[in-house]
Amino acid sequence: LTTTATAVALTLSAGAAFAACDPGETVIKFSHVTSATSPKGLAADLLAARVNDEMDGKVCMEVYPNTTLYDDDKVLEAMLNGDVQMAAPSLSKFEKYTKKLRIFDLPFMFKNMDAIDAFQNSETGQAMKQSMMRRGLLGLEFWHNGLKQFSADKPLVLPEDAKGLKFRVQPSDVLVAQMEALDASPQPMAFSEVYGALQTGVVDGQENTWSNIYTQKFFEVQDGITETNHGVIDYMVVTSVEWWEGLDPEIRDQLATILHEVTVQRNTESTNVNEQAKQAIIDAGTTVRELTPEQRQAWVDAMKPVWAQFEGDVGADAIAAAQEIND
Ligand code: LMR
């Protein structure tokens, strides 16, 4: 695989980071929904660049960003059918396969990204990667994006401001319950549809990370963004158990090593990527509202009761472990 071949393939494939795969190479299709410049897009492209360089002749990785291949509703099924080999859906998107990951959707569960990183690397977190094996999926790594912010077509300062508004949420029972706790109307919807829904007023607001709000241009069709940091969007890099176990052991080990190195490298950068996106949103003239400690506490008081509804799914022990890391 030469640089020229890559350049030609890039031009032909209209944005997908294609490598020209040679006959005999094991092809890995990596499908995702965010922009190539998002934390996930950057990590996927670095992974592909390293695999295509270091495993040339053996393995070839093609990255399909921006929902060019599958949206998150379809990608896990496609993986079980062997149509795609890797993906990194947000932790909110695994509900059909495990309820353990619901802990990441519970509002105000983690105080910052360091706490999330520590929890994912704890015994409880690491065990989650194997929690879907029975269903044919294996978690390989956790990838970071960042903390979520709220926005709407009117200012959001106190939880009452969200009352009666329609908010796009990821398809997740926890996030539906979170919005109901605010007396808002949750609208589960695929990521690729959010901009249009905000623009046309099908929904009034949304929650996402700075980098997703920036790269999807949500900020352009909202009144402003409120810095709530009320939850997290992170990912699990997943593969099919059957496909992974069918790989030659040496190839599997080399892939796992590269993936782990890319994970460590990009996870340390995700906060910077989000900070830059936040700054770009401010520079574009969009209002970013910071909350006073009292205002923030009002959001906590309104949303935290949701924990009790899902304690049975995620386990009181996992919640306790997360809270211990916060302290
Ligand atoms: C969303 O649907 O809002 C996110 O899961 C998108 C993503 O992958 O970051």
C-alpha cells in the first residue's frame, strides 16, 4: 500500500478513510457516526493509519465516519452478520446487549473525565468489556469523548427552563428517564438526524459533548449552550467474538497492542479536543452559559433521583465503586 494508492482511494471514496486493500489482506471495516475530527474520528483514523502501516500485507483497515456505512441502531447487528468488524458506539447504545453500561448514562454519576477513566480501568469497568460475549460481542477498549452539555432554542439556566421542551436523546431508557425527571419530552433519535431536527424545530434541544456540538454544527441552530457537564459520552470499541477468535493469534495480538496504544494516546487528548471545540463555538459568537454552584445544584437535585430507577440494572456495588472513585 503506497501513499499514492491511499491518496487515490481517499479521493474516490468521498471522505471515508479508505486504504486500498490488497488481495489476501484481512479487511477490517470500522464504522462510526461522528466526524473525522471528533475524538472518536481521530482515534479511528490513527488506528487505521497504524494498522495499514505496521500490518501491511496482513491486515487492511477502512474507516467509515459520519454514518456513511451504518447508524448506531444497525451497526451491532451488522457486526454479528460479519458485515463490519469494528465499531465504537457510545456506551448508551448497548441496551439490547447489556444493562451494565447504563451506569454511564446516569446523570452526575462521575465528577470528571479522570473519574470515568479510573472507573473504566477498575475491575468493575474492565469486566464490562466481557459482559456481551454471550450475545456475540466483545469489548476491546474504552474510548473517551467527554462530558455532555445541554442546549435548546431558548436559554437554559435552571431545570425549570427545560420543562415542556422536546429534547433529542440517544436511544437509551436512562436518558429518557433523565429528561422525564426534568418534565421535558425526550425524543430518541439517530445522531445523523439531530441537526435537521433542531433546525426544523422537530426538537427544541439536545445534549452532547462540545466536540459533537461543534462538528455537527448544533450550536448554529440553538439559542446557546449551557455548561452542565451532567453526563458523559464515551465509547466501547467492540468486535464480534466469532471474528476476533477466528483471527490468527499473532495478528490478533498485534492488533490488540496497536489498539491499546492508540487508546492511551487518544484518550489523553480527548479533553483538549473538546476544549478546542468549546472555544471555537465561543469564537463563532454563540452564547455559552456557565452555571453558579447553586444553579448547578438545582440540576443535580432534579436529575439524580433517576439513579434509583436503574440501580437494579447497574448494581448498587457498581454505583458505590463509582462514587468511591469520585471521592
Ligand atoms: C450520539 O448519538 O449523540 C453520540 O453517540 C454520537 C457519538 O458517537 O458520539
